[in-house]
Amino acid sequence: MPEKCTVNVPGCGDSLLSEHVALMGHSCVSFDFEPGVISKMKERKSAVDYQVGDMMKMHWETNSFEVVLDKGSFDALCIDDEEATRANVGLYCDGIKKIMKHAPNTDRNGGFILISLL
Ligand SMILES: C[S@@+](CC[C@H](N)C(=O)[O-])C[C@H]1O[C@@H](n2cnc3c(N)ncnc32)[C@H](O)[C@@H]1O
């Protein structure tokens, strides 16, 4: 990743990945749909902006982040090959495309980093 990126971490859980990202100097927003997990992570008083949110309803503005960093959360969505699951994956991908920077006239477009065990 380039220096001082704006990073979004979907489905952060209680992983310390986001804190490591923030310690590297990036601005990090991390979210999970489990409010209890987010409360616990907020108690850590780190530089990470932890929020409750749904991967299928990315509520941030268009072009908000330079990097979307997914570790294991895409895997959690891909539970089977059913139509509903495919629809959810589609919603998630649409959300990523929306919040990731892709303005053609800037020198820093967005990137999606996926760490998966699938
Ligand atoms: C396999 S865990 C990965 C956790 C973390 N990213 C890590 O690196 O350990 C998947 C996480 O995604 C979260 N999750 C699953 N579906 C979600 C959704 N629709 N919106 C937000 N978070 C979700 C779960 O609560 C869980 O914390």
C-alpha cells in the first residue's frame, strides 16, 4: 500500500489487523455487523474508527477509500452456491466498487486487497 492511505476493513471482528494498519500511518475505518464486537474493539482506544455496519449495505460516500482490505470476511459470505448467497456477494462487490476511489483524474485510485482461504 502507498503511504498514508484511507483504508476500510469490512468484517473486522476482533482481529488486530486494523490496529496494525493504523500503526503503519494509514487512516483506518473498520466495521462489523456484531455490535458487541465493535464495542469491545472501541474499548481498546486505538486510532481505528470502529463502526457497526453491514457488508451488504456499505453506507460510506462514493470514492471514500483508497484501499478496501478484506481478511476472511468475503469467505464468511460465501457459505454456499445458492442464489441468495450470490446476491449477497454481488451487493458486497457493488459496495466495494462504490466506496473505493476510482476518479480517473487523480493519481491514487483505489485497490481491493482480499486475503482468503477459499
Ligand atoms: C472469518 S471472520 C474474519 C474476522 C477478521 N476480518 C479477521 O481477520 O480475523 C468474519 C467476520 O465478518 C463478520 N461479518 C459476517 N457477515 C457480515 C456482514 N454482512 N457485515 C459485516 N460483518 C460481517 C463477522 O461478524 C466476523 O467478524
